[in-house]
Amino acid sequence: MDTANIQEIRDGARMGVISGVTTNPSLASAEGIGSSESYKAAVREISDIVDGPISVEVISLDAPGMVAEGRDIAGWIPNPWVKIPSTVAGFEAISILSKEGIKVNQTLCFSVNQALLGAQAGSTAVSPFIGRLDDIGLEGIDLIRDIVSVYAKHNIETKVLAASIRHTLHCTMAAQAGAHIATVPYKTLLQMAQHPLTDSGVARFKSDWEKSGNS
Ligand code: G3P
């Protein structure tokens, strides 16, 4: 799930389909989280709800700052993935943190080259932002397909994590393009479960059953 909203995470987790949570400063801020301490408290709560990696983003723009934040975040919860941006400073930080055994979710990826550099630096997962590419008139899903294909060609183990998902078609197409993981807003997750024929079918089964005098 792609949210820092605790209630959404509780509700989503009950469906039994959540394998992790991604957060970022915008999502945290939207929940009124305004300090490192409150971010840490929210992330710990999320980690208690979801049994899987929880991605927590650094705020620093320089490598030493990202590394210091990443080491700190790594001690917050049992299964952290530190989100580091796809920048020159970010690759430096990824290479340092990954050598220390800290898992990294390389975020804000918009090209195959950034994905290659991140994999080389030691990213556990790379997050191409498909919705934001669509926003500027490009085809975000193509980037997922291209990274998956190049990684496969070179036996690269970094996972492809489809991010900036805006609607259900993104979910289907990301899976078809070979993304290993998708991070999905709660509203989209609910929409994934819905189909009008399922709703009408459930209603018809119930009314047919009741017509026979059953209750
Ligand atoms: O995981 C990254 C994602 O939250 C970004 O989504 O909709 O802000 O582009 P969006």
C-alpha cells in the first residue's frame, strides 16, 4: 500500500493482500506528520500492522545526510527499506547503505539508466513513477517494461516496484509488464476488488436462495 494513513493500512491489511507499505514525505505530511519523531512513531505503528517491508524516505539531499538518516531509519523497525532518490548523491548513499546490509528502495526513478545505476549501487528495489510520467505525456508503463527487460537480460536481482500508481489499469499493466511489486493507494486497492458482475452475481445468488424459502 502507498499511504501513511494508519486506518487505511489497518483496513487494507485485513484483506490479507498487503505485502508491504511505502511512505514518502508528501504522504506523511498529508497525515499531519511533521517531525522525524512523529514519522518514526507512525512507521512503527505501520510496522506493527503489516508483516512486510516498510519504505521510509530520507529528506536530506546530500549523501552524508542520506546515509545518516538511512542508518537511523534502519533501527526504527524490523523490516525497513530506506527510500533514496535517484540522484548522484543518492547513488553514493545507496552504495554505502547497501554495503552495510541496509535495504534500499530507490525512489523517483524516471529512466532505465537511473535503474541501472541504482542496481549497480545495490538497490534492493527500484521505484519507477509511472503516473508522473503519464502526467508529462509519456507512457509510464513502458518504463516498467524496459527496466524489467534490461534487468532480466543482465540477471540483475533488484526488484522493480511500480510506484505512482493512479488507477486500476496501472495495476494490471504493471503486472503484465513484469513489475515484481506495485505500491497502490487504498482507493485503487478497493477498486481492484470491484466488478459489477460480481456484485450482481452475489445479489442474485442470495435472492435465488431466499426464493426457495431459505434464509
Ligand atoms: O510511491 C510513490 C508515489 O506515492 C508517488 O505517487 O501519485 O504522488 O505520483 P504520486
